[in-house]
Amino acid sequence: MKEEIIIAGFGGQGVLSMGKILAYSGLMENKEVTWMPAYGPEQRGGTANVTVIVSDERISSPILSKYDTAIILNQPSLAKFENKIKPGGVLIYDGYGIINPPTRKDIHVYRIDAMDEANERKMAKTFNMIVLGGLLKIRPIVSIESVIKALRKTLPERHHHLIPMNEEAIHIGMDIIKEIK
């Protein structure tokens, strides 16, 4: 198993932390991982993306030009990364941030209305965990148990009381993701 993922959106959407939690989860399952963030001049509001590779075997390079899976949270990221998904790969996008939806027919496209769901449930801070839940339903590369352990490791202790809400958000994401035919 080897999954090469790009997660892209605006700073402040939890893009980098989603990638970090995914990487930590892989480590806890004794997998090989890389986590390589990239962001514009201002983190909150600027563009941000992170490349994560989770593999059962050694990873030769963290630098990728094509991806198995792309999680896209805004229109500029869709424009930049849609053509970099391998044929047969997966594109997951949040409907809130995309005006012109993906057009490729040689990949599997999924829509997750994570921002709308997070706002409706007054769980805005768990937006990225809803998206992560959607990813884990489509590509179960790590277990939810490992994600919860990773949250304990990456969240400051003063935020540990939010872990049950984050776990709920993961399950919500698994429920609301839909393939676009």
C-alpha cells in the first residue's frame, strides 16, 4: 500500500494539521510517512497545501508531481491540482469553496459539503476532521483509532476536551461524502 496525497486550500482551513494528523496516524501504524507543507506569505487566508505519503514500504522521495488522491478546498487549488491526479485517482472537494466543479472523467470525483455541515452543527473548528472522515471512507489508509491517538499527540493538552467532537466530525464526514458521476 502506498498513497500519495495532496491536501490544498486556504490557510486557516486546517489543511496542514489534517496532513500532520494523517502522517502521525500512519506512524502509529508503523507505516512509512512523509509530510511536506507549503504555504503562501500569510498562513491564515493565504494558500496552503501539504503533501502526505503513507506507505508500507520505504518512500524514495517526498517530492511528487502526480498524486493518487487530492483533497481540494478552494477554487485556486482545484485549478492548480486537478490535472496532477493520476488517471483512476481520487479527487475530494468541499462544495463550499468550489464554484466551477472538477471536469475530469478519468478520475473518481467526490463532493463533501463539510463547511456547510460544520456550520449547521455549530462545529466550525472540526471542518478539517469532517473532510478527513470523508477521505478515510474512500481511502481507509489509517484507522480512526490511530487518528484519535494522533489528535492526542498533536493537539495541545488544553484542547483535548475537543477530541470527542473531532471523532464525531470524522463519522459525519464518512456519512456525507458522495461520489459525483
